[in-house]
Amino acid sequence: LWITGRGYLSKAGWRRIGDHPKLELLSLRNAEGWYPGGDDGFARDGGHALARLPQLRHLELRGMGTDQGIPLPPLPKLEACGIGQFNLEENLATLAAGSPGLRTLAIETGLDFTFTSAMVASLRRMPRLQTLLIEAARDRSDEPAMLRQVAELQRALPRVGLRPGSFSQERVRAVRMATLIIAGLGFMFWFQAGTLLATPLAWMLPRRFPAHVSW
């Protein structure tokens, strides 16, 4: 199940997610709660739903609209996970104890965020952790703070590959423009080659066969 964009989940939505115990991939990035009447049980209901998904292998919870953080239950088959900075210390302890197969972890933090000794200790207790992604930059001016966090953890976790992660509109536009230019140049060369090859072929065709058909 992959919900993109500004998705909204109510109590019934969480319950329906929990009704699929064979679910292996769940991505709820940027999802927010929709609780009429002011019943703010978004994080609580989310934790209860996740506890009913023992087959989860990939879980993405970054950017969710809650200041409490979704409390993670033990997920023994989890291999890749993305979580936010809220409730991070408790969630890292749960992952270290209840997800022994975790290999990739992405953490969304803030600019002034600092990893506590308990967080680092939990990361050290993850036996199969191979890649740790730190996402703390919203624009280019925020990247030094993100790189500081990466360096901080790299000293504490020398055997884990740490990667900075950020989203840049400028980079997305540059890749999109480069794709269009390469596709346009490819079409132009293909059309030119087709024209050069079709011209002598057209002269070789019988006179009763219109030359322009080869085009």
C-alpha cells in the first residue's frame, strides 16, 4: 500500500490498514490525520494498526502530520524503514529490539537536532544495519546542518554507510530538462538518419510506387 501526496487517514482508515495482516510494504509519507470532533488519536491508532502487520518488510512514516510520532511495535520481518524525529528515541529502541533484520533506515530530523547517547546505543544494537539516511535539509542553506549530523553518526557507527538526503526542486528541474534535451536530440538524429536512408531507397522503387510512401 503506497499513499502519495497529502493523504489523510481517519480512525477507520487505520483500522482498514490493520485488517491486512499479510501487507509487506506500507508507505504513508506525508499522510495526516483526519479526526472530526477533535479526537486526536492519530498516533495511537497508527501504532495499533502497525501492531497487526507482522509481515511488514518496508515501512515509510516520514513527514506525517503529527508531533507525537507513530509508536512503532516490534516488526520482526522489517528490512527498510523511514521515521521522523518525533518519538525517535523510543522508536529506535523498539527497532533495535524487535526488528533484527533491519538493513536500511531513513531518519527525518531538524536543523538543530542532536542524536542522544541512547539513540546512538540503539543504532549500535542493530546487527544488520547497512545504510542510514539522514534527511534534514529543505534547501541548500540547510545542508551544513545535515552534514554535521551525518558526520556525528559516522564517528559513532563506522561500519554503517551513512548518506545525507535532501529534496531539491532545482535538481529535479535540471534532471527533467536534461531528459527532454536528450530525448529531443535523439529524435532529431533519428529523423535525419531516416531521411538520408529513405531518399536513395525511394529512387530505387518502381515508378508506379510513389516515392513519398517510403517516408
